[in-house]
Amino acid sequence: MTRRLGEDLFITDGGMETTLIFHQGFDLPDFASFVLLDDPSGTEALRAYYRTYIEIARARDVGIMLDTPTWRANTDWGARLGYTPEALAEANRQSVRLLEELRSPEVLISGCVGPRGDGYRVEGEMSSEEAERYHGPQVQTFGETSADLVSALTLTYANEAIGIVRAARAGGVPVVISFTVETDGRLPSGQSLGEALEQVDAETDGAAAFFMVNCAHPTHFFGVLEPAPWLERLRGVRANASKKSHAELDEAEELDEGDPAELAAAYVELQNRLPRLSVVGGCCGTDHRHVEAVCAAVTG
């Protein structure tokens, strides 16, 4: 069966970094999971992590979009972690090779791009032109691999998303844009979710494959999902397990795992509000239990 991303149902993995830190005891500096690729035991942990979610997809006969562990593998974060541009590019390529080992008919490989700054707040806001130049090298690296697409996660303002879409278009690689929102359903920049999607589409000629929301609980943005044309472009959600705000999560010393059954019920409500919801998965605090519950709920 050939599955079409954005049309057929796909799951994703859960909160990779929170799983590795809180459940498996790894030390991830700056929340960077790509550093595990430097060590055989770390690489094996990533391999086992991905296999857990592939098994869920196979059991439920759905597709799965797996992001590379490269959310922090851009220039600024890489430099903080001691990576040269060449070493960083190799880490991005290596991350794709890891997923190539696990590729099967239901698996799509997504090269994961994260924000230049923090994923919870706007830091050092760039123009769209600056963002295209900044993210271009990582996007281009993925475009030269066997990755099926690029996904940009936890973006906090529209201009960064615009730059990433333009970089992906220049590199000839499909791209999915995922924003994070606060408890009021607005981006950390203050812009409404609908306005952000419309701005990105207007300034890129609709070049993004589709849009997602991640790193927020569904209850944070239920209220902004009123019928509107832009909802057709919002086709994926990777929710947090916790209902806490980003500020509260930043201060938390223990992992809030929420309730998998309650989260799954929220995704059923999302199905009612998002006419083209086709990608479901988890973000901070979620693990295979949450994704399995969500998948079971949305497939009936």
C-alpha cells in the first residue's frame, strides 16, 4: 500500500528527548538527542526507541513519519555543543542513515529542523531572508539524503517558518511546518495560529506540504479551531502530555506524563474540529503509551 502523507493516517513518535532523559537516564546537553549518534550505545538506544513506534504503526496498519534526532542540529546549537559545520552536517546525514536501516513500506523519513533559538519563546527574531540563509545548510543536507521530507518543529514565529519553506523549496524537498502555541492558542510571538499559517502560505505561494501544531496540549488550542479555510492546511498534531504552560514546564523538575487515555480522547475531539487531520503523535512528556492510545482512538 502506498500511503500519501497529508491524506492517509500517519503516526509519529512521542517526546524523544523527554523519553530518553526521564525514562532511559540519558544526559542530553541542551536537549540535543543527536549527540547520541556519537556513541554506539546511544545509537542503539535511538534505534530501539524508533522500533517501538514502528511496531505500533504495523499493528494498527497505519503509516509512520519518523523524525531524525536533529531538532538541535543547527549552526548555533551545534556550535554550543562543540560541533564544527562539517561535523554537524555529518550528524544530520548519519541520522538519516540510522532511519534507513529501519525503512519499510509504512515508514517515511523526516529530516527534523528545530528553531534557531528556544522552542518556547521568541529569541533573536530573524527576517524571513535571514531564516532562509540560516536554515538553508541543514535543509540542503537533508535534501541530499534519502529523507522523504523535512519537518520544522516548535517554531515560534512566522518569519522563521517562511525562511525554512523557502530553503526547502530551493532544495527541492517537501517541507512540513509545525508551530507551537501558548495556553491561549497563540504563537509565542503573539500572532494567532490562523494568521501565521495564512502569512506563511501567502509569502511562499503555499509551498509547504501542510502545517502542524506541536509541543502544546490540545486544550490550549481547541478554542481557536473555529471553521475557517486555514483549517484545511492544519493536518497534524504532536501534543504534549501535560496541560501545563511552557513557563510551568520550564520550571518543572519532574516529568508530567498526563493521562494517555485523556490525551487520546482529546485527539478524537481534534478529529471533529480538523477536517483533514492525518498526522498524530506526541511531544514533550509522551511516550509509546500515549501514541498507542491516540492511534487506537483515532482509528476507532
